[in-house]
Amino acid sequence: MTRLLACAFCGLALAPASLRAQETVPVETPLIDLTKGVSIELSPHTGIMGGSGTFGLRFSMNYGAFNFELAGEQVIGRTANLYPISVNALLNLSTKGNLFPYGVVGGGLMLTVPTTTVGDQTVSTLSVNFGGGARYYLNSLFGLRLEGKQYITSVRNERDQNDELLFFQEVSLGVTFLFR
């Protein structure tokens, strides 16, 4: 009987301490919360498209689960440089935390500027793109960004008098700066 009373007394004595310990444990808040207002993101990046090097800049407006982005790049080729300019919509698969995976779809203009021939003109074509990526924030203002995209465009072949469908793959790595 005394053991039962001792165990009951110990349980009562420890219960308030355990409740107090739970009260002092802070609730962890996410590093980034995209649902709290509109934020702006600036993302310089570099990567590869086909066998050529690329670099560019992305400007995004974050609206929680959706981002709208303006992207400009330069792809350095042997006989021509390619300048993809696109407007994209991103769907964030997560809106709170450090890691934000996303899907992207967009459209734009591809400017092909010859570099080795005289008299050739710049060729501009419309394109669509889709892909995915992830942003990982190291703190509330700075993060890393990895993205893979597929570009599709149609170019008129003057020699054969037909349109050719062209596919370009791009993988890029960059940093991202978040402004609230």
C-alpha cells in the first residue's frame, strides 16, 4: 500500500514538471513562409543547354503557391548565340520551410544571333518550355536553385521549305535572393 501511495505521489509530483517542460519548448517556425504576402526573388544562374554553356537572370514574384517569372539567358554556341526570353508560371509544391520543389511551364521568344558569318540575320522564333526544380534557402534572404527545363520551338528551313521542330534541354544551377 505504501508503494502504491509512493508511486501515486511521484506521478503527481512529476506531472506538473513535465507539463511545464512542454510549455517552455518553443514551436519551430518555418524559415520561409511564402503564404505571408507577396515577395520578390532575383536569381542569377549558369548551366548547360545542349552542349553549350548558358547564363542568365530570373526575376520572380511569389504569390504563395504560385510564382510568375521573367527569365532572360544567353547560350554561347560555336556558330551562333541563342537568347531565350520567357515568361513562366511556377507551382510551388511546398509553401513553408527551407526546401521548395516546383514545376514550371512558360512561353517566350528565342533569338538566334549568328557569330561567325557576315550577312546572316537574327532569327526569332516562339517557344514553349516546361520542367521542374527546387529552391533551398540557407537563411531568410539567400538560397540555392537547381532547375531542369525542356524547350520546344519550330524553325523554318529555307532550303527544304518546311518547318522543323527543335528540342533543347537545359540544366541550371544558381543562387536566389528573396526580398520581402
